[in-house]
Amino acid sequence: MRIIHIVPLLSDDGSFGGPFRVALNQVRELRARGHEAEIITMRLGHSSAARSFARESVRAFRGLRVPGLRFTGLISLELILWLLRNRSVVDVLHVHASRDLVSMSAMAASRFLPRARIIVQTHGMIQPSGRIGVRVFDSVLTTRLIVRSHVVLTLTNEERAGLQRLEPSICTMSISNGLQGSFEHAEEQRDHEVLFLARLQERKRPVQFVETAAELHHRFPTWKWTIVGPDDGQLSRVKEAIEQKLLQDIVTYEGSLGYAEVERRLSRASVYVLPSVDEPFPMSLLEAMQAGLACVLTRSCGIAETLEKHQAALVADPNLPSIVRSVGRILEDHELRMSLKREARRVVKSIYSIEAVVDRLLDIYGGSNGSSRDCIASEEAP
């Protein structure tokens, strides 16, 4: 099959990194099985990331960002023209969609792909909102376009329910995120380091990571605390919290990383903390688990129940005292750290492998190619 994955942005600082890594893992496995799969994405100006992924069947077209609109204002005429020129040979169009003009224009162009099965995957990024601007955007574009797809892939039951509140007739099917292979790093090579590696976004709560460090660094003075990731509105608050709590020598902000640098950076740390709330399926957490870090997440994360069941991470309530207790347990108990690392790797290999994800994808891709959608009842995630 000729399978085109649309990802709104490929950036040097790793913005939109989760959906891009999801798509890249899917495409690699699809190509390994003999399918003609590639990623079509947008770049802003000259991009070293675009050059580094050129051999990975990634085409990055020039685009722009409408001033003042952050992700929403992403648009690439070159990308859409390429899609329309190739419309007769596309069997599956898989759009990794957010509320942005690249995703919306790709879904709009899908009506001109006569033989393509249209799959949309929203990664938890399209959910009901009370903000007036978002509601207008959804009424004008999102719901009118997403309903044209054959299937919308959802990570959790909460995501499915939210999408159906936006548009009850949307056909949803469940999917997981998956990782390829595994990598091992000797424990003696690791630093005594607690790591936050994600976008500095309000939902991911990097300030709470700083507050956790403030509560624990006196008890564990040999541990260092590091924040890595592109700014998405919270960097100024992070720096302010570090200064207010006099943590300049304790907490370090390293800036953002390119996609290829994430694995190497994870391999240096021992503990990963993601204080996010309502995070559907964080790729950074799965990658930290695969890299052998002992992990802490909050109960509102979409995979918290599974990880707690398999004792593959510590699950905290989404408040500071609970997060502090969980991180403190890991820092003071070497055996607990080792157990969490072992179980984390085992769970990633057994449950969150890319092979199982692509088995599922191919079943979905192989549905009828007719113009009408073939899903009658939406499916709940397991």
C-alpha cells in the first residue's frame, strides 16, 4: 500500500515531537513490512531536523506560521499541492492532527483523493474547550473536516468521549503508541539525576517539577535536577520558580533537544518525573521507560492504571505532596529504582511494541475504501 502520514511540523527544537515520533515509528515498521510509507510534514525555514530525517522517508515542505497563532497558524501550501499532485496513488492518508491549518487543509484536500482511506489520529490534542476562539475554530473547521474521515484513532476512552462530544457521528477506534527495539545502558554510567524531558507547557506542569526539587534536594543532596524541552509558554514561570526558591545551583534548564538526541540524553539520567495532568499517552514517558529510568507520573495520565498494575512506574495523585512522596521513595530506595527500571523495560517490550501497534493499524487500513465510513459504533479502548 502507498501510505502517507501527515505531521503538521518538524522542528529543530522538538516542538510537536510526540506525534512526529509516533508517526516515524509507525512508518519505519510499515516500510519494514514492505509498504510504501512516508511522512509528509512542514518545516519553518532551513531545518537541520528535516535534513537528518531525509533518508527516513520524511518530506519536509516549506511553510509558515501566521503571526500570533503559535501551532494553530501553521500552514504549508507546498505540502498541500504535493498531496493533490499525488492524489491518484495514495491508498491511505493518515493525518496526525491538531488544531492547525496544516492538519485542516490536509483533511480538506482528502476529498480529492479518490481511492484513499482517510485515518485521523488526534493524540489527545483535539478535545472540547470553553475558549471562544477554539469553539469558533472547531465549528468552522475541525468538526466539519474530521467527520469526513473513515476512522479517528484515539488513545484513551476519555479522548474518544471528548471527540464524540464535539461530533457524535465521528467513528473512533482505539490505538496505542509503540516503540521500536530497545536500548541498554550500564547503570554505573548513569548520573544521580532526576529529569523532566518534555515541552514546557502548562498541562505538563514543569513548575511542579521545580517545586518537587525544592522539597527534596536537602534530603538528597547528591542528586541533580534537570529540565529539558522547548518552551511552550512556561519557561518564564520555571525560571521565576527557580529564582524564588534559590535553586540556581540545584535545578538546571538545558534548553531543547533535536529528535535524535533524546535517547542519548535519557541514557544519562536515573529518574524521570512527568507531573502532567490529563496526559493521554506521553511518548516521552514510554521512551524514558524503554531507556531504563525509574518513572513517576500522575494518576490522570491515560496509561497510569496499566503501569501501576504492572509495577512499572510509581503513580502519584496530581498534587505536589503526592508527587514529592513518590519521587522521594525512588531516590531513597535503590532496590525500588532497579525494580521499576526492569519492569518498565518489560512492559514497553510486551505491551507497547510497535509491532503490535502496526498489526492493529494494518487491520484498520485494510477496511473498505468506499466513500462512506464503515464504522457504525465507536469502539472503546481496552
